[in-house]
Amino acid sequence: MAHFDLLTKIHAGEKLSEKEVAAYERVKARVDMICAEAKRKDVSVLIDAEETWIQKPVTDITRDMMAKYNTEKALVFYTFQMYAHSMLGHLKELHADAKENNYRLGAKLVRGAYMEKEAERAQEMGYENPIQPSKEATDRDFDAATEYCIQYIEDIGLFAGSHNEKSNYLVTLYLEKYGLPRDDRRVYFGQLYGMSDHISFNLANAGYNVIKYVPYGPIKATIPYLMRRANENTSVKGQSSRELTLIKKEMQRRKEAKKEFAHQDKF
Ligand SMILES: Cc1cc2nc3c(=O)[nH]c(=O)nc-3n(C[C@H](O)[C@H](O)[C@H](O)COP(=O)(O)OP(=O)(O)OC[C@H]3O[C@@H](n4cnc5c(N)ncnc54)[C@H](O)[C@@H]3O)c2cc1C
């Protein structure tokens, strides 16, 4: 979609060459083309957030796309990484902008996947680390943000992207608290393909809207994405490793059930 170096330069407020200005115009046109086609087909576009040092142009572009295409409902979604301590305030700011300019805010909420990289760069370059001081602070803001979106659902479309069992459960409680049906078209849960199926399947089975993210693309671009997922799956603090325990428990249960059936067959 866009060269990383170009986005970095724009974020830093550096002067662009004529060629770079033209390249940025092409980036915006490409994104617009995708959003226009999505609108025609009535499918959502979720624009990811990555490193904070390329975020400004991503914010500008996504905000413009939301203002243009989210007139009736949230079709284009902006990603809020709740591990950044400024993010809850940013969510409220964009909500105010949406109200003022008469568009629906598409809020994709995640915790954020670049924590170590962010801390390293901040230290290296001598600026304040944008990441929250603890996992608990990230959890608190993630859950506060999901409640905020549900509370103001008339203006917002929510996509809660998380593998955290408690956060997903809390979203179901907030739906109940604010009197919304489980399948309200403005509220979506999302997990990555091959991860946390126990959350996705149980939510879908109970009537909630659930989306599985399926990664695709050229190997070179897909490998870093898969590496981040592999790291998360081995992280002790993450909940993903719990899934393996659940799978092992289920395999053991089936083995025992099979034995039990075999025993009953004799009679
Ligand atoms: C559908 C979907 C879409 C996604 N899209 C994006 C995206 O666009 N951009 C992006 O960056 N990520 C994205 N992610 C990844 C996401 O940001 C998380 O890295 C991942 O989901 C793990 O967090 P969790 O909510 O599942 O729960 P948990 O496993 O409970 O939380 C782990 C997360 O908590 C945070 N954390 C851990 N330790 C600390 C600490 N010491 N201090 C502060 N915070 C801490 C980190 O963000 C870490 O990733 C997406 C995830 C999903 C499910």
C-alpha cells in the first residue's frame, strides 16, 4: 500500500520531494479505491495500526476514509492500540470528530503487537516510551475502551480484536448492560485464524458476531506477521498458551469417553 520510509518521513513532518508528494497521493488513491469498492459490496475495511512512528499518515488517511464512507454505518475501521497510554484519549477525540463531522467512527480495538520494538526505539532515540507501564494498565484501558464504544454505539461501530478470555467476556456483559442484542450489527468480535478457536466458536455458538482474520499475501510479507503470532503463542503472559492446555484436556476427555464406550459395547 505504501513504502514504510515514506510513511516514516510524513509522520516525522519532514519535507517531501515532488516525487514523494506524488507517491503519497497514489497511496491515498489506492486506499480510496479499496474503500469505494468495499462500500459498493457492503463489506468492511479494517485498517491496521503498526509502529507508532508511521501512524500519523495512517490516522489521517483512515480518518478521511471514515468521513467519506461511514455516513450510514461504520464501514471503514481505525485501529486503536490500547497498549499506548494516550489511546483512550485518542479514541474519545476521534469520537468527538466523528460527531462533529457527521460520520460513524469504526473502532477496531486491539492491545498492540509491537511493545518491545516501541520500547527499544524510544530508549534509543531518547523519547518517552508510548507504551503503558504494565500489562494491567493495558488490560484496564482495553476494557474501558470496549465499554466506551458500546455506551456510545449510536455513533460507533466496534470490532473487539482480542484473544483475552476476560476481555471478550466483558464485552458480552457490556452488551447486556446497555441493552443490546448479542447479534447487534454494530458489534463484532475478532480472533486470528488458528488462534483462540475456543473463544471464537463459543461466542459464535452463543449468537455473537465473530470474524476470523485469515492472513494471506506473498511469503516475504507474511513471515514477519506469522513470527509475531508465534511469539505471542509462546508468551507466558498471553492467554494463547492456555488454548493448548484446553486442547490437551479435550483430547484426554475424548480418549476417556472412547474407552468408556468401548467398555459399554461389551454389554
Ligand atoms: C483480530 C485481530 C486483529 C489485530 N490487529 C492488530 C493490529 O492492527 N495492530 C496491532 O498492533 N496488533 C493487532 N493485533 C494483535 C494484538 O494487538 C495483540 O498483540 C494480540 O491480540 C494479543 O493481545 P490479546 O488482546 O489477545 O490478549 P493478551 O494475551 O491478554 O495480551 C497480550 C498483550 O498485552 C500487552 N502487554 C503485555 N505485556 C505488557 C506490559 N508489560 N505492559 C503493557 N502492555 C503489555 C501487549 O499488547 C500484548 O500483545 C490483532 C489481534 C487480533 C485478534
